[in-house]
Amino acid sequence: MIRNLALSLVLFLSAFASRACAQNARDVLQLSRIAVSESGFDSEDDHRAILEVLRDVARRMGGVPVSMAAERYSSRVTGAMPPLNLRQAWIAELDLEGSEPSFWPPNGPPWAAYRAKWLAVVSRSRRLLVERGGPGCGAENWGDRLHDRKRAISYGWIEVDCGETKNMFWQRNPNRRRVFAENATRR
């Protein structure tokens, strides 16, 4: 009886660990794809802040895994939706083993020149997902320094300093949320 119970417990824990490992691999892959899409192969500050945004999105989605938040936030480069261009296509094909994407630009540098960089991004994602560290920069959204900046300002978002980043990172303005909520209740 005890032996059967112990065996059942071992099988249950093994299945749970296997699912958790698979989920972690998906989190690593989707975070890595977005990091490359948004900031190239070498911006750790962007990578860290993007993860902070995705964790915030995951929390607001009810505590879903980071990969689900990533697929919702950047659906074209994570493969959750069909890509609109070749750049999105090759990024969505990146895998954890570093295989050459079939949509890698034929006229660009050879994939072999980027494979090690990609695997370094994957390694960084693994490390960042495990680290919990102290408080981050407070980022809740990000965007480029031209087009997305204008949109963020029009929404009343507040820029936050997340280090030496290629992107700008933003936090929602808590005062603006209160004004919207007050206006909504007056109607």
C-alpha cells in the first residue's frame, strides 16, 4: 500500500516537473524571440525591462505564464499569429537549439555568424527568468523612441529609466487612471 502510494507520488511529481520544464522552455523561447525583435542580440537592459513588462502583463492576465503574455503582447514574432514580413518570420522560427531559420535573409550575413549570439540571448533569458532580484524599473510597456513615444505621451504614460536601452519604457500614469475611472462613473 505504502509502496503504491509512493510510486503514485513519484509519477505525479515527475509529470508535474516535466510540464514545468516544458513551460520554462516556452517562456525562455518567447522572451528570447521578443528580445531579439525589439533590441537585437546584445541589449541586456532592454531584455531585463522587457521581461519586467511581460511579467506585469502575465500578472494582469490572471497569473498566466510569461510565454502566454509574450504571445499576446508580441504575437507576430512569437508565432502566435502569422508574421507580416520576413523579419517577423525568421524571428518566429528561432528555436532553443539555434537552428537556422528557413526565412533567414539569403542576402544577409550567414546564420553561423549569429547562432552564438542567439544562443547567448537564450542563455540570458534562462538566467533572467530564474533571477528575482530587487525591484525593477517599474516598466509596464515599451516602444521605440519615435512613433511609440508619441503614442505613449498622448496616453499620459510616464517614461521610466531602465538603463541603457534601445527602447523607451513606460509606466501608466496612476493619476490618469483615476481621472478615467471618475469620468466613467459620471456617465
